[in-house]
Amino acid sequence: MRLRKFLRVIYPIACAACLAAGYALAAQWLALVLAAIVWLAWRLTADRLPSVVLTVSVGAAAAGLVLGASPFLMIVAATLALAGWDAVRWDDFLAGDVSIEVETRLERMHSANLVLALGLALLAAMAGRLIHFQILFGILVGVVLLALLGLDRLWGLLKD
């Protein structure tokens, strides 16, 4: 439970830090204000409007890409924003009367799923930035379907 509260604070700080570092490396000093706005949005309104704050954070990362900021930092910032959104929503979900052992088990399963989902998405996004080749749309759809089938099988194995 304490880890969940700690991560709920750390994710937005890390997101804003990645945004600020990306903007600073791209010499977009005025855009650093956007990173500060993201941090303030997480700090002040994340409890009431987590989806709006997530949208603002991902929008700031997309703006960073347009302004020429580091794609690596912007992708990590967007991933951390999604993790922060999930932490806020998960904390709200567990606000009810749940026993400590059930809460611990749920939190462990949720953390494993979050690491798996965000880690694979982050790796795929980074690989997409590094690997450039032409592929037919039909082949791409087939690869995506095979990946989804593989993730479904992996999910089933992790559940067991």
C-alpha cells in the first residue's frame, strides 16, 4: 500500500522531468513551461480529473516530438503519464473495504500486469523508432494478430 502511494507521487514527477529534459535538450526553453504545467496538473487535479491530466501529459509529449525534443524522453514521459493515470485510478478502485491480504494479492497481480503491458509497449515504441523498413498493410495486420494471440497465451500462462 505504501508503495502504491509512493509511485502515485513519483510517476508524475518523473513524467515532468522527462518532458523538461527533452525540451531543454531541444533548446525549447519556453516549452519548459509546458512541463511545469503538466507537473502542476498532476499535483493539483489528478484526483478529480485523471483522464484530462493524462491527455494533457501525452499532448505535451506529442508537442515535444513536434518541437524536436528527444523521442526517447517523450515516449518515456508518455509512458510514465499512463502509469501515473493508472496509479490514480487503481488507488480509487482500492478505496473500498478490502482486507489487507486481498489488497496485497490484487496489487501484486496488478503491478505485474502493468509492468508487462507498459514495458512491452515501451519496447515496441523504442523498436519502432530504431527500425525502419517498409511493410505491407496486410502483413502488418497479420503480425499484430499473431502478437495479440501470443499476449493472450502469455496472459493465460501468467494467470495460471
